[in-house]
Amino acid sequence: MSENNGISKIDAVKEILFGQNMKEYDERFASLETTLRQEGTDKHEVLFREIKALKEQYKADKTDLEQRMKQMEKLLTKKIELLQEQKANRKDLKKYLLSLAENI
């Protein structure tokens, strides 16, 4: 209780020395503190939403790239198989032509 009494005495001295100005300053500082806290909270929420949106975009882009890579892999595999078939056909053609040449 003596602590509260001491604080109230300090407040009384402030009131005598600074009067209404001190109350106005206290109100202004309290108002600024509230405003800054709210702005900080607002910016935090905006930043959180932006990070969440970036993560979602990253996941979507990653999925898209994975699908495109799988499609490209399938396409390249088919092309390789076709080239191998053509190579085999050329070898068969070579053998056939050599056998014809020997028969002539």
C-alpha cells in the first residue's frame, strides 16, 4: 500500500509541475503506442498472407514443372525407342543388302 501511496504522490507532483500538458502527452503517447501496435499487427498479417500465397504459388509451380518434366521424359523415351528401332531396321537393311550383294 505504501508503494501505491508513493506512486500517487509522484503523480501528484507531476500534476503540479506539468499540469494538463503531462496528461496530454500521456494520452498522445498512449494513442501512438496503440496505433503502432495495430500497424505492426496489420503488417504482420499482410506479411503472413503474402508468405502463404508465395508458398502456394511455389507448390503449384513445382507441381507444374514436375508434370512437364514427366511429359518430357516420356517424349524423350519414345524418341529414343524410335531411334533404336530405326537403328535396328538399318542393321537389318545392311544385312539384307550384304546378302543380296553376295548372291549377285
